[in-house]
Amino acid sequence: MTSGAIIGLDVGGAHLKLARLSAAGALEAARIAPCALWRGLDQLEDALVSLGGDIPPDASCAVTMTGELVDLWPDRRAGVAAIVEALGARLGRDRLAFYAGPSAFVPAGDEAAHWSAIASANWRATAEAAAASGEAGLLIDVGSTTSDIIAFAGQKVLARGSDDASRMAADELVYLGAARTPVMALAARMPFGGGWISPMAEFFATTADVFRLTGDLPDGADLHPAADGGAKTEEASARRLLRMVGADLDEETEGQARALAAWLAEALLRRLCDAAALTLSRADAPAAPTVFGAGVGRFLARRLADRLGLMYRDLGREWSLDEALAAAAADCAPAVAVARLLPARRPASFAPHPG
């Protein structure tokens, strides 16, 4: 007897996300593992091993990815091919189906003809799964590294961009996240000590330090080493953040570090609000959509909804009534999404692994 389970995998450049659905479509598990793919494909292998207990040997596997973008490969086409090959070697090619946006899913072996649609399509999977409800919404998925801002209505994804470049041009992809973003990317100048200081162009601190000091950083959101490889404490975060403006941590500057963190948090939120306002200003945008928050930084999506006067719903709670599973589902939204989409959109030639 086979389990009939469906596994969703989101292969990112920094994390591997997994979701498991039962044969009846109920969410059973959702997990994240660090996967520093820029260091080599062995990182993906290690992440798959760490999550392997949640992958039944006979399960169908729906895959989406953004990891092809890392500088391990000369271009994105080569990255897609390498990830497909690595997953096939580990899991078996005959049970893999790769999400290709408007082209639905394609089996391993067909990825070369669809690589550009497969590359960095996880945002569309999440938006498509959210749009299946038929509601008018604005997906705000704030991850550790990037933020996706996608309108949907009438079961259609209303995105203007289709790849990273066009999505950044449309402000549907904002390269700011809740944990891994270098602080120097948040603002050209920062208020400190009574003056405006241009931050040092150095990888001294990240948004994980900012949100650790503001008290917003969720458990499990910061899975990679700190910028200096040091401790993940408020004191260490304050020290790293102050280094950005050329200052040291002492009794006087501790309060200044927290004030700077609060200002930077607001700067990031302003940037997301501007991007959302641009999307909502379009002629095809839904009027007064509900904001659906996802990602480890979805606390920012909730604040954005409040700022714009819109209703807010946590996307994970749309997919599970179990509080713990709902939170994990929101963290792993693209993985859950492709698992939910596969049954209706699997390729005609696709056959689940026989076990």
C-alpha cells in the first residue's frame, strides 16, 4: 500500500522548505532547514538528509526553486539543471514534478525546455494557491531575504512581472527580508548621535540584528551565522549594529542602538508600504483587498495591512486549523503551495514513485 502523500519542496539559495500533505490533502508537516547553496550542492544534500524523515519513499514530490540564482553556477539555466539533477539523484526522478508557473508542472527531463518558467517561480505558486479561494487579496510574503507583493482576484494572479528582473522593476519583488538583509541595504543614511550617517559599506550587521533588538524576530527565523559569526544575543546584535555607524557598544550607546534599530525597522516597513501602494494603484488591482501574510517576517505584513487600513489574515491559518502547523505553513508557504497545486495540475506523463 502506498501513502499517497504529496511533498512540496521549495529549494532556496539559503533554505530548503518542506511541506507534507496526506492523500486527503491535509497538511501534516512543514519544516525549514538551512541550505547555503552558494557554498555547494552538498548543502542541498545535507538539507535533504535533515528533512528526510518527512519524505515517504512513495510520495509524489512537487518542487519549486529560487536557488538557481546563487553564484555557484554561471547562469540560471545551469542552476535549474543542477538542482533538478541533484534532487533526482537523491529522491528519484520519476516522482519529481517541477512548478513552471503558467505551464503548470513539468517532469524531470523536460526542465531544459521550461527552465525560465521554473526559475524563481515560488512566489507565483504561493499567490496561485492563495487565489484558489476566489477572494481578492494582496499576498505579502516577507522571508528572511526578500519580500513578495502580489495581487490576486477571481482565482487569477495579477502579477506584472514574470521573472526577477521584471518583478523588481514592478516592485513586486523587494530585495529586503527579516533576517539576512545587510543593514547597509536599508537606507542611504541613518540618524545617529544627532547627525545623519551614511552606513559603512560592510557586512557588519543584518536585519536579524535589527529585529532582535526591536523584539520582533521570530524563533527559527535566523538560521544562518551572524555577520561576525558571533552570538545571537541582544548585546551582540547591538554591537554589530553600532559598528555600521562607526560606534562601539557601551552604557551610553546601548539605548542609541535600540533607537537605530527601531528607525531601521520603520525604514524597511516604509519600503514595503510603498511597494504595496504601487501595486494597489494599478487599474487592475482589487479594491480594498485582504492582505494575506506569509513568511518568517509576516509580522511586517500585518503592520503593513494596519498602515494601509486593510484586513489581515495569516495565510497559514487558511491551510491548517492547528496553530503550530499553521505557523509552520506560513513560514514555508511556497512548499505548501506547490503541494496543494500538484493534484490538479500534475503533468500528464507524471507517475508517482512506486515505492
